[in-house]
Amino acid sequence: MEAAHPRSARRVPATLAALAGPRHGTVSLPLHLAWSRLREFDLDQPRLRMSCYRLVLGEGMHDDLVEYLNRDLLVTMWPTLRTLISRDSRDVWEGAFDELALSARTAA
């Protein structure tokens, strides 16, 4: 399945544990991620946290993913977040990480 999405698949880290971004506080995304929108996101506010993760998943390269995403937050948010990102991204992430696919099935 990943062969259909080579760009997305190359960006994904080898493990979810590699996602060592912050859990709390304000994150300032660089222009290459948030070029036409809000650039600062308070991770303690659920809507802003969801917006930040959606942007990073959609626009970020490998280094952005590991710098700005947090494994625990991603897993917790995944059942909702997966509905806000592209099907290609969702398929790649769930194909790479059983934990995310299971979380999606459990929430359904």
C-alpha cells in the first residue's frame, strides 16, 4: 500500500517513539509549514493543537514530524485527526504503525 504514496511514506519516522515534540506550551511553526496561516499554536488548547498537528502532518518533512509532533499526543488525537488529513497520509501512517490503525478501529 505504501508504494502508492512514496512521498508520504519517506517522511514517516521509523517508530512513533521518534516523535519527541512538545506536549504543552506554545509551538511556533516555521514558514514552510504555516506559510499562509497562524504560526503559533498553544498545545494546551485542543483546537489549536489539532490545527498544528494537521498542518505538520500535511506539510512537514521527516525532520519536522519528529521535531513538532509528540507520540502520546498523536496517538490520543488520532481517531479525530485521521479524519482531517488526506487519505494518502492516513493510509501511510496507519500502514506504518499498527497502534494508530488499532486506535482508529477502536474509536469507530
